[in-house]
Amino acid sequence: MSDLPDGIHLESVWLVEATYAPDAAETRAPFRAEHLRRCAELKDAGVYVEVGALADVSASVIILRAADEAAAVAIVRDDVYMRNGVWVKVRARPFGRVVRDGIDDS
């Protein structure tokens, strides 16, 4: 017996928060195009479900598919922002994504 309504299931994904360095609004500029290209590629590949930054440039939020927490963190750590100090901390948490059966909204 499930408490989920008919036609709905939960997809286990990861919510990753990547914290920006205090000066990120300035230091991200040379790396932004590469970062955004990679985000788009990972979305196209179905790895990233959603990705974007908070308006105050305090953190990026990434919802992604990965086998486990270590894999989720590794994917985000491989970003040009992390390699160049634009992001300074990455934290991943399990996330239950609500999905309608038969609808591909990834």
C-alpha cells in the first residue's frame, strides 16, 4: 500500500548546494561561459535535472542523478567554478523528486 496518488512516483535524486566564495560575483566572469555550457550539456545528458544560482550569488543549487552522495559531489566538484575557487564548498543531500508517471520532464 502506497500513500502516493495514482500516477505519481518519487525519483531519488541529489540536491547539491555549491557555496560561492565571497567575491564570486567578480571572479566567476572568466569561467562563466564554460560553466554554463557544461551545465547545459549535463542537463541534455539527463544528469542534471535542474541547475541555477540564487539571485544573491551565495550558492548554486543543482538537482542531479547520481549513484550515491560521493558521485553527486564528484560531478559538481569537476566544474570549472570549483576548480578555480568560485565555489568553495559542496554539500549533497538525498532529494525525493515528484514525478508524474508517463511524463518525461527531465
